[in-house]
Amino acid sequence: MTQLTFTDAEQQIKRRKTRRERFLEQVEQLVPWAELEARIAPHFPRGENGRPPHPLSSLLRIHCLQLFYNLSDPAMEDALYEVSSMRRFAGLSSTDTPPDETTILRFRHRLEENQLGRALFETINRHLQAKGLLLREGTLVDASLIAAPPSTKNKARARDPEMHSSKKGKQWYFGMKLHIGVDDLTGTVHSATVTAGNVSDIAEADKLLHGEEQRVFGDAGYTGIGKREEHAGRGVRWHIAAKPGVRRHWAEEDPRCQIERRKASIRARVEHPFHTLKQLWGYRKVRYRGLEKNANRLLLMLGLNNLHRHREALLVG
């Protein structure tokens, strides 16, 4: 444990805690740090060029800070110098030198090269399952578009070749899609894939089902899913929303309208992770070129979202 300096002690006796401080204190208690560090440790260097590396625990926390506040590597380095609550969360005292942007970038690249985003996501879900917060009776499936820069004003004079355009309603979007499978009772994200924006929702659905569910809910984009070859013999009840064009002809008192409202109220839980990632943590646009880098980032974010969603149960337990 790093010894407190006078500056650190003064910060701790402040009268009022900011929302950031309260949030980071909560995250410190929620995340199973030891389990995540054990998963990363085999891929973490003991030292390069004769210099001891920054502690794994500190770099992992800094990486999480980048996800929560959508910070670039240079912005993260600046924040560690300027924001005392972030320094404390990262385990740095006021006299410690924070890692520079190159060290932060190399740590992120190590996570990407070893595809540790999915491994950490699965580690978090095993932690939740051990606490009874991940059930397997029903799944909600959905997808959300995440925009990518359409500009060609770059060195290659080209858009990202792994991103594609997709039409939603009457509007075209350029970017990628995040597809998720969510437990229908707890709202926990148990599976996720990332594809180009032009991949249909229904084409990825089989990768979002773990095989133990008894029921599946989806919006009208999944119409006909039960007839697809990859779902042959799957013993589940499909609860897919009716298309707007079909519902338009139903009278308000039609019992089918009440059924659709009930399905929508259950399906609403699948929107919560998208709200957290896009609205609370600012990931409305991709940060990197290519699907793999963004997928690595999003999977860890989904794991952290699961912990944040169950914060009341975890903190009490």
C-alpha cells in the first residue's frame, strides 16, 4: 500500500465527495480485480530494457478509466496528472509518476493482441454466475449501430474497409453493429458479437444463444428466426415482435396489442446496456479502425456494465 502524502490526506478529508469519486469508489468494490489480473498476468511483461514495469493492477485500472470516460491515450495521461480521484483509483500517490501515453497504449495493444477483452468479459460473468446473478432460462437479443467516421481525409484516403453502411428507417449510417444476448430476468449480457454495419441482426442471432434458454425475445428484425436452418431442433419459444406494418391494422382493443405491449416491456431490458455504453460512458462512435480493436474494448465494457447493473446486490453481498 502506497504511503499517503500530505496532499492525499488533505483530499481524503474534504467535506464533499464528487460524483466521480463516489462512482470510482463503487467500481473499486464491484470489480473482481484479482480474477481479472490473474487472467492478464501470463501476457504481462515482467520488465523491459531493465526497467520494472508499472504494476498490472495500476494499468488495468487506468484502462478501465479510459472506458468509463472515453479518453484517448494522451487524454488519459493528462487526466492522471490533473484529476486526483483518478490517480487514487489507479493506485498512484501525488508523488508517483503516472505511466505515459505510450505505456498506456502498449498495455491496450497487449489486451488486443491476446484477445483478452472476451476473456475478461467471461471472467466477470463467471464471477456473477457464482453469486447467482446470471440465469439461463431466457434470452433477449438485439443489435445497435455504432457510427464510424465516414471521412476519407486520412493518409489512406479511404474509409475503414471493415465498416459498412446500413439503413435504419430512412436514414443511412456508416459503422459497425454490436449484437448482444441478455438474460431476460437479470438483464445481464451473456454473449456479444461485433460485425460490420451491413450484417443483419437475424444472421448473428445463433451466436447470441447459449443453448440452455427456454424462451427468446426479439424485435421485428428477427421475424422468421425460428424457421432458419441454424435454429432447427432448438426447443425454445420464440417471442418476436410483430412488424409495424402488421400492427397498424389492429384495433386498439385487439388482444394482440396487449400481447405486443407485454413483449415490449420484457424486451426493454436489452436496451439498458446500450444506454450505459452510449449515453453514460460516451461510446457513440468507434474510437479505433477495424472491428477487432473495437470488439476488444466493447466486450470489457459489457462486463463492467454487468457489474454496474448489479451493484446493489454485489455491494450488499
